[in-house]
Amino acid sequence: MPQDDQAASPAPVDVGDTNDHRPWKKAVRVKTWLVIDSTGRVQQIDAGKHSIMRRTGLSARDLRILDPFLSYPSSITGRERAIVIKLEHIKGILTAHDVWLLNSRDPAVVPFVEELKRRFLNYHEANTAKNNQEEDEKGKEGIKKIKQKMLKEQQDRLQTLPFEFVALEACLEAACSCLDDETEALEKEAYPALDNLTSEISSFYLERVRQIKGRLVALTQRVQKVRNELEHLLEDDGDMAGMYLTSKLLQEEDDNSSSSLDTIGEDEDHELNNDRHILNLLLSSNSSRGAPARHSDVAELEMLLEAYFVQADGTLNKLSTLGEYVDDTEDYVNIMLDDKQNNLLQMGVLLTTAILVISMYVAIAGVFGMNITINLWHPPDNSQEDFLWTIGACSIGTIILYVGIVALYKYKGVIY
């Protein structure tokens, strides 16, 4: 047997998990992720839970939010190095450099991936043009101007929409647009069905409205969850500050590069210290949740979330209006059914009364039909006049009795 065959070993479980070579865990731990970086480049990566945890700094509890077998509600969770997002069909992880999508094979996610690629490509081109211009300017400046440029660059970079917010905006737009489209489709189907039901109450229209109401309740709950999540984020500045991933990364880079600035010269130490102090003051207004004293200004993210909160709230108002229309239609149908039921009851009362009166007439006819001798039926002159008078009198009496009973019913309010 060849030596290579003897030394053959199973393939690794996933990228990054080099210490575990047990193939029987592959179906359990490894998942296919679609990764889109800041340049719009797309690649598929088979990665396990521990590999994702090392790459993104997330915990196992955070990854459970994306588990398709667990019914977690819509959520946007900011962590130190990543944002876990679960909104409708969008399930993924946002970092300062790329986006990891878990259910990329879902047909509803394909248009979203194309939109992410387009946005990231535009974002990369805009940043590349800006950085090239800054590099040209830096080449013509001295050390002192470079330090001033660094401060200005940090300020400009903090004022530019960071990559994670570009991705977050795309996720919010896709989720809110999906909910709004479903709401409009439901409205186009619901209003005609409700109008048809009011004009003609039938089992077909009742079943159709029942199905529409079930879809309405489910859609309302989904929109309510998204709206509540956005409202929760807007009410907590700490949660919003924790989502500034690029700002945290810039702060780490500044901390690492501060030591290299000390080699410029002892005569410039005092000036450099002042520059660093200014830089720290600048960054102190844009820190993350990990450093609450920095990054207290969350107006940029707040405006972004407010825009989609208003959209989700508007969608919820549409569904509420439709729900009220459904309730009004149900009340109208119940009134109509009650009216028909009352008419049937009145009909039953009239029929019962008529049967009672006719039974009395039949009883009289039965008495006269007995096999006994009655002069009324056997007059001396064999005349039928008495018989006709008897039949006519009984018929008229029966009708008068029936009309009198019906009049009594109306007087007592039994029928109307």
C-alpha cells in the first residue's frame, strides 16, 4: 500500500478550526456563509461556530439568534466587533469590513445580495477617490502638516457614513420594503374581498376573509417586532454607540500608531502631546459601548434608525387601518346575520301560529266527520246550505283568530 494512502486523514471541519479533524461533526457545525467585503467582492466560506466567533468576536449566544431552528424575534444587536442582525429574511453579521449572510440561498435574499454589491462598490469607489486625493496632498507636506492632516483626516472619517451603517441601511431598507410590499399586496386583496362580503354573505367570501385576517394578524406581528426593535435602539444611546464598529477600529489604530510618533524628536514631544490630546478629544465624542466615555454622539445612527422607524410605523398604521376595516366588516356581517336570524324566528312564530289555528279548524272538521247522526248533515229537505254556512263560518273564524293572534304578537313586540 502506498505511504500516502496510509497517512491520509479526513478534511478539516471548517476554515479556522484546524484543531478539530473529525468529519462526523461537519454536518452539525459547518455552515456556508456568503461573505461580501467592502469592495463588493463576494465569496462563499464554510465556517463553523468557533471560527465565526474568533473572526467576529461574537459569543455562542449571539450566534443562536441566527439559528433557523430557534424562533428568535427580529433583532439588531451591537457587539464589540460586529452587529448581529435578524430582520425578516435577512440573517447575518455585519463587521467593519464585510457582511456575512447565512441564508444566501433563499430566493428572497438574492436581490438583497445584488443591492449590497452595488452599494459596497459605490462606497469603495468613493473612498478610493477620497484617499487618493489625500495621499497626493500628504506627499507635498512636511511632518508638521502631516500631523495636522491626520487630525483632519480622523475628523472627516468619523463624519463619513461608516461601512457598517451602509450595510445596516441596506438591511433595514430591504426588510421594511419587503413588509411594505406585502402590506400593499394584502390591501389590494383584502378590500375587494371585504366589499364583496358586505354585498353578498356566503361561505366562499367568509372563508376568503378568514384567510385574509389570518395573514393580516401574522403580518402585523412581524411589522410590530421590527418597529419595537427600532424603537428600543432609539431609546438606548448605549446600544447605538456600541454599533460604531469603524470608530472602534480607528481608535485601536490610533492607539497603535501613537508610539511611532514618539520617534520624530524630543523637540516636538510637547507639540505631539497636544495633537494627541486634541485627537483624543475628537474621538471621545464618537466612542463605542465598550468605552462609554467616547462616542456619546449617536445622531448619525439615530437619524438612520428614525427614518426606517417612521417607515415601519407607517406600515403598521396601514395594517391597523385594514384591521379596523375587517372588524367593521365583521360587525356588519354579524348584524346582517342577526337580522336574518330574527326574520327566520319571526317566520317560525307565524308558521307555528298558522299551524295552531289550522289544527283547530281540522279538529272541528274531525268532530263533524264522526259517524254520528247530526241533523245539520241530514236536513229534511236535503239542502247543502247549512253545510256551506258551517264551512264558511269556520274558515272566517279561523282567519280572524289568526289575524288577531298576529296583531297580539306585534302589540307585545314579539314580531315587528
